[in-house]
Amino acid sequence: DIQMTQTPSSLSASVGDRVTIACRTSQNVDIYVNWYQQRPGEVPKLLVHSASSLFSEVPSRVSGSGSGTDFTLTISSLQPEDSATYYCQQSYTKPTFGQGTKVEI
Amino acid sequence: EVHLLESGGDLAQPGGSLRLSCVTSGFTFSEYAMSWVRQAPGKGLEFVASVFGSGDDTEYADSVKGRFTISKDHSKNTLNLQMNSLRAEDTAAYYCARWLGPQSVYAYWGQGTLVTVSS
């Protein structure tokens, strides 16, 4: 199975900050990485698919980039509602998830 | 609008069985692959199983292969997960999720159903 390594595992930032979360895969997955947000007590929500395509109704301050083995999720101006855990996931082969990055504001 | 509603979660004994269901609406059930994804208490997300379109093809996590069976009931637009030989490590919230397209991108999620395996 493809391993997903997210960094950092947690971070603390302020409203308005630019935040970047990294995800590295153990082998080349082309662009097939997706990002999810899970707020406390809520169901995961798809943010970005295929490395950089924003899902519907996701605010434009969220963006994704990368290909091959290195990917990033960026929130350009952090808002209070962005307090959540973020997961990357590869859909190149049998799905695997990163361990999550907890973002505190 | 896509709706997914899971049921069937319960307390089960180690070695026991449970059957989870996910009733769907708002899309053509036969046209989309679907998956079960679980989350142990305080832990991250873990892929469990997928079934593709018509239901003829399936895929499982190594941790559940041979114990769990995923299936589609097209007459009821329902996704099922038969869970046998349950272990303590199967304790988790189980979510059904619909794919966005041909890749395992989980675009829509149910609210989840809790499975607890304990004696």
C-alpha cells in the first residue's frame, strides 16, 4: 500500500495567517491526491481533488498543488471556521489517508 | 441533492457479526462506486471497502479482507457492509461515501454509524 506522510501533525496559527500543510506519498501517484477537512464532531468534507481542483462551494482561500510524490494544501487567509483536522488521501491505487494535521486558531 | 444515511451500528461481541446499511438518494445509484471508510475513536480515517458501479467488482483493506463483505442492493438504492469475525480493533464510526467520478474521491459522506466491539 502507498504510505501518506503529512506534516506537520499539528499547528497553531492566527486569523489571517497563511497556512500550508504538506503531504508526501511513498511512490508516484501522479495528481491523484485529495484533501478533506473534518471539524470537531463533524463528518469529513472534500476540499480539493486531483491535487488542485476545488470541490463545489469550497472557498477560494483554499488551494492545492503538487504532483508525483509531494503535495500541499494552502489556506491563504485563515478564518475561525478553518479550525479542523485536515487529511490527504491518494486515489491512485487502493486508497490510503495521511494521519491528519490539526489546525488550531 | 445527494443523501446518505447509515444504520446498523451497535455493540457486538468479539467474533460476532453486524450488518451496516447506507440508504442513498439524489443520484443514480448504479452509476457510482461507493466505499465504507471508518474512524476509530480519536484516530484518523481508514479505507475499509469499495464496490464499483454495478456491484460486480469490490476492493478491501487488508485488515478486513475475508471478514467483511461490501455489496449494493440496487432495488433499494442501499449500500451494505456485512461484518463477520469482529475484533476490538474494528471499533469505529463507519461512514459510507460516494465517489465523485472514476477515482476514489469521496465527495459525499453519510453521518456515520458507530460500531463497538467489546465483551
